[in-house]
Amino acid sequence: MTATRSFIIATALLVGAVVAAAAYVVTRPNGEPQPASQTLSESPLAPAPASDEAPALAPPSFDVVRVDPRGTAVIAGRGAPGSNVILLAGEDEIAHADVDNAGEWVMIIETPLPTGTVELSLLMRTASGQEIRSDQVVVVSVPQSRAETPLVVLGRPGEASRILQGPFDGVAMGPLVLETVDYDESGSVIFSGRAEAGSRVRVFANDQLVGETLSDNNGRWSLKAGTSFAPGVYNLQVDMLNSEGQVTAVIVLPFERANPRDLQLGQGRVVVQPGNSLWRIARRLYGEGFQYTVIYEANRDQIRDPNLIYPGQVLSAPGEGGEDN
């Protein structure tokens, strides 16, 4: 009995060994056994090489430009914290301010700006000496009489000019306003204005749709018409639509799309804006409205009636004596 029991146990052990050996053959990895993985302490990962390029800084920008009739001003904007922002009139430095930790700066211009047209821009100088120019330009027109609100226009290449301040506010119908008609470098027309925030704005010329856009959260809108918009005089219509697609305000006025070859803007040239008249333009440029005849005489080829000019027209604006500025 004891021998039989010993035989059974030995047989079981033999079978177990055979099964274990078979399992090892089936599950063993192919080829030579691989060395154990090294721990992180034995082979640390190489750190990513640090970039030598500093992140690009945004150029300085204007937020607020307020100019009183005397020519003194309060100007504020944004820049890189810790840098210094310089205000340029043409290429002349007229003021500077440090940018605070919130990226904001403020300047008070106590020396009056000269009468006539002044072009303001910004230059930002960082602590490391890097200099960055603004891509915005502010044009200020101070009347010679220093008795009226100066015109202040903010511009950036490729975008519609924006009137920050002026003696007129464009053409309005309720909350819908057509403020400016402008041209970009390629000769495309840019319309801009104000409407109720989030509303849809459509522009038609002779009942043909020019385009449509949405006003932003501040109620500002702009629309660029393509260069295929042929030169000529049009009946311009601007509609404001609510969220249900209903027209809630309409502006209708004549508009002249200037020929692109005539768009040599700069000193001595002016784009007629909504709400303008020759009297108003002359009063802004020369300080006296009756000098509208100077502009009329210089543009008789395109002005048949001095009481009838169109937004979008590009006029010559010579000096007071009739000579080009």
C-alpha cells in the first residue's frame, strides 16, 4: 500500500514537471532574453533644448485719444509691461510713458498740438532695448480757430478708419450709423459704423447686395467691398436686421465709388465722409467755412454743384492760397 501511494505521488510530480516545462516553452520570449529596463535614475531623459527665440511682443496700441479744441490731449493705450511707449508726431517725439504691470499707459499732452493735420504713431522700447512700432496711426485735425472739436481718426492698414472724435458723427437712423467711407491700399471700399451689438448689417448699391456683416459686442461694424465694385455714383442703402431677420433701421444716401487710379491719398487729398459738406470740410481744414470755394475750384471737374458732394469722393484740398499742401 505504501509502495502504491509512493508510485502515485511520483507520477503526479512527473506530470506536473512536464506541464510546467511545456508552459515555459510556449510562453518564453523569442531570441535572447532582453536586459532589464534601466531606471530613470540610471538614465535620465535629456531635457528639451531651450528656445533662444523670445515670444513675439504685440506692438503698442491706442485705446483712447481725446483732444480738446485748444489742442491739449489725453491719450491712453496698451503695451508690454515694463516697457516705455513714445508718442510720435510725424517723426518727432512729443511724449512718453511707462507701461504698468497691467500693460496699460496714459499720457497727458499739455503742449497744444498745432493747428492743421497731425499724424500720431507709437514706438515701444523694451527693457532690453528692443524697439517696436505701432501698426496704428491716429490722424488729428485741429481747426485753426481752436473753437471746435478736433477730428480724430484711428487707422490701420487694410482696415476701415474709425472716428474716435469729431464735429460730426456720420449719418444715423436710430442706432444704425454709417460713420466712414474709406479705401485700402488695393482700392477696395471699406464702410464702417455702429449698430446694435450682434445685429446683422447689409449694404446695397443700386439695389445690388455689396455685402453683409455682424456688429461686434461694442456695436461696431465694418464691411470691405471688393475691387470689382465699379467706379461711379450709386444709391447706397445700409440695413440693420435683428435676430429674426427683420429690417429695423435703414440709411439711404448717394455714394460715389472713386476710381482706384485716383486714390493717391495723403497731403492735399480728402475722402468725403457721410454727413460732410464743402462748408464743413473747409471749416475743418482752413478754420473758416466760407473757404469752401477753394476746394470747389480745385475740383470743378467732379463737382457740378457745390451743395452736392457724395461720400466716397476723393477731392483735392489745396492750401488757403490755392496751392497744394
